[in-house]
Amino acid sequence: MSNTNYSFFKSVERSFDKAATFTNLDKGLLEQIKACNSVYRMKFPVKMDDGRIEVIEAYRVQHSHHKTPCKGGIRFSDEVNQDEVMALAALMTYKCAIVNVPFGGGKGGIKINPRKYSAYELEKITRRYTAELVKKNFIGPGTDVPAPDYGTGEREMAWIVDTYQSLKPGEIDAAGCVTGKPITQGGVRGRKEATGLGVFFGIREVCNMPDVMAKLGLSVGTEGKTVVVQGLGNV
């Protein structure tokens, strides 16, 4: 399959279909589980530091409303597209379901390279994106709760929660509209390190499984082992 025809979302669906063969669920129900419930594609103008107007392309996908709120990060990348955001939202649904966390999957993205914008421009883009989400009810403590992802972090989450609170005055749980906020704005200690620690704990547990290590021809435990790190992200 050529890169031009490759679909990340279709790849996720194929994996789902393979797993579904091991269930006795109704075919129609399975089709509903893997479908994206809501896809919001938007374009909005933002005035840059030099006075020109740039039209920004952005997305928010709510894959599953079976459990709410929807949960998933917002990424800033010039590679963002609808297919990618749909696929990542679907994977969030399945990850939450596997570990029995009562969230539906969500994902968002803004098609920009954050390194090419000033901090002030990024703030304006982030705040406008948040306002667009609020208008369509695509963000809220009980509806859809974004988080940091590739190209975003505590700073962007602080802008989002501040914008949300200004547009939703009097909403007592407004600070819950995002996770990954700075500690000073209601963030949770250890959140930044949680993903990387999770990877470490997972590897450590696998290395302590004698049957798995025997199949790999390796000794039990992590001592003396080297690790190859592949990929790039917020881990």
C-alpha cells in the first residue's frame, strides 16, 4: 500500500475487526463501537505578530459517547489531519475500555508547527481554538476533557482553562475542562512523569515474567539489559 493511500484510521478499524472475531457481539453493535460519533473540522483566522491574517486548520474528534466525558490530548503539528485525529481518538476509546476507565475516546489537533510561531501567536491560536470548541459543546468537564499531547504542554492547557472559565462564568467545575494543567492552576502532581513511568513499569513487569523471558532467550529481570527507545512524543 502506498503512503498516499494509507489510512491510519482504517488500520485501526482493521485491528478492531480482527479482535471482534473473538467476541459474540452483534455485528451492528460492533459497527457502532468502532464508528467516530462526532468529528469537528474547523478553520479560523488569527492575526499574526506582523499584522497578516492566517487561517488555521484544526480538529476535535469524539470517537465514543458511550462513556463520558470523552478524553484525549490536543496536538500541535503541521502533519495533523482528520484521518490521524480520528484514529487517535479511536485508540483512546479502546485504551480506556481495556483498563476499565470510564471515558470515551477523544483527540484534537491544530495543523501548525509550533516552532514557527511566537508565544503570543500560539496563545491566540490556542484561545481561539478553545472558543470554537466551546461554541459547539466540544469541551467541558462532563463532555470532553482535552490534555497535552505532541507539541503541547502545561502552558497550552493553562490558556485553555483560562479561556473556558472566561466563557463559562459561574461554572463551579470549569477547571476540570482539561487535565495536564500547571500545579498552580489545579494540576495533579506527577502527571507529567506518569506516561514515561508507565512505560518503565510495564517493561519491568514483562522482564519479571519467567515464561516470557524464556521465549526470548533472556534472563529474568532488568539488570544488565539495554533498551532501544523508538518514537517521538510526550512520553
